[in-house]
Amino acid sequence: MAWVQLAALAACVVLAGLAVFQAALIAGAPLGRLAWGGQHDVLPARLRIGSAVSIVLYALFAYAALGRAGTVPPLGGESAAAVIIWVLTGYFALGVVMNAISRSKPERLVMTPVALVLAVLYLVLALS
């Protein structure tokens, strides 16, 4: 298996884990200190909606990774897929910064490395 396929698979695994985490938040699990700025143990309704939107976005991000790896048809064709992957690389790099400056220590400790892993994986995809 080539590096690009490994990076896409790893990204999908991390995104699936995040989707499960967001689903737990939606269900009322007291894990809110790890997300959305860490201001709530149990998320209020508006942030639960945000978690639901996040799950949909994670699925799209995973599809984009698989498309870049050639596993599924790329979103919008090859050139559009390349741009999408670069945008997602930047998005996850920004996520590293945003999680690193969170007021929530649990969010900083857990989500900063997760965002960093995704940023690196998407960079591998972008450079492929």
C-alpha cells in the first residue's frame, strides 16, 4: 500500500473516531470539556447541533481523502480534489492553533494532537 493510501486510511480512522466522539456529545455524554471551547460538561442544544454538522463534515473530509488516494472518485475531479485537500490541510493546521489556545486544558491536551495528526495526514495527501 502506498503512502497516500495509508494517509487516507489513517485520516478516515481518526475522523471516524471524532464522529463517534461527536455522537457521544450529541447523546449527552459529559465530554464537553474536550470540545467547543470546553465550557460545558454536557453540551447545550445549539452545540449538539454543531456536533451533528461536524459528523457530516467529517464524512465529507474522509471522502475527500479517499478520493485523493484514488479509492473513490475524487470530489469535483482531480484538480478540484487537489484544491480541496490543500484547503483541508489548512483547516486542520488552523485547528492545531485553535485547540492549542483553548481555555480548556483537556481540550488542549487531547484535541491539539488529534488536529496535528490530521494536518500532517492531509499534508501527505496534498503533496502526493
